Amino acid sequence: MTDLETDEIRVRGEFTPDPNSCRFIVSREVFEDDWTFQFQSPDDAPGSPLIEQLFAIEGIDDIKIHRDSFTIHKTSPDAWPKIAQKVIPVLKETLQQGEGVLDASTREELKHAPLDDEMRGRIETALAEQINPALSSHGGWVKLVKIEGQDVYIEMGGGCQGCASSRATMKFGVERAVKDAAPAVRNVIDATDHDAGSNPYYS
């Protein structure tokens, strides 16, 4: 990918497993918070000229920011090197000028905002399309039980209920898929009664 640099700010792009997403890594941290902020329109980041300029680039429909990286999703058929020629100058010029991406109060507000119906739909889609097909081979399944604030409660069933691998499945499979789909999720909580399973893990 392209690596353009100025005296201070450097930005490099790297491909991700998703061909429609690319990660742009800045040479210094944008946010110190260990939090992923997600935006699907400029309205999600009021007062941020950087987010507004990125969404002005044709074909960009989703932006995730974590510390020093911007993961950008595109709908455009253009190849990433062509889009990077537009994205990288916006990042460099805005950050070089010392423009904040989001002020502290807006960041705190976003971090404590409850998950909405759209986020619920994303989580359910991730479980249905990514997790359950993999678990079905041994008769397992997971489902969304409830959302409280930014905490997501998941139930495991079938071959997953009481399975000795259930903790690993929850941590490295379910939790990762849920947080990829909805970065604002704080905790993914296993609400399963594993003692009731045929091979209880927590007994």
C-alpha cells in the first residue's frame, strides 16, 4: 500500500481480511482511550472536520478508530490504492494541523451511549452468519438474550451448553464477532446455565 509522509505525521495503509476494509495506521496515537469508536456518517461525530472530510470521499460508509488506526470500509469498486490517495492526505493534513478528531466530552458521551436497535441487528447478524454455522457441526448454537446499556448477554445451547470448550468459544469466537460487529459493546457476558448441560463445564 501507499506510505506518504511529512516531517511529523506518517500514515500507512494495510489490507485486512475483508477486501472492502483497509486499515490506515498513523505514526502517533489519535486517541489514548483503549476504545473503538465507530462512525457511519458525519452525524455520528458532530464537530469533527476530519470525519466529515473522510465521509466526503466517495464510497466510504464506515469508519472505526482505535488508538492510532483508522479502519475504513468502502462500497466503491475502486481499488484501495486509489482510495488511499484521497484518504491519506486528509488524515495527514488534518492531524498535522493539530485538529482533534473528537473532543473529550463527545468521546465520553459515545462511550456511555446505550446500544440501539441497529447495533442489536448487527450483533444478531454476526451470530447468525459467522458463529452459528461454525457451531452447527457439533449441534451447538448461540443467541442474543438481552442488551443492558453496553453489555451484551449471550446464551449457548445444544452441543455448546456445558461443553468444555465453551469458555474458549465465548472468548475467542463469540466475543470477537460481537465486538467486530458493534465496537461500542463493553462486555459480552455468558448467560448460559452450563450446569444444566449434558456435559457441564462449570459444575
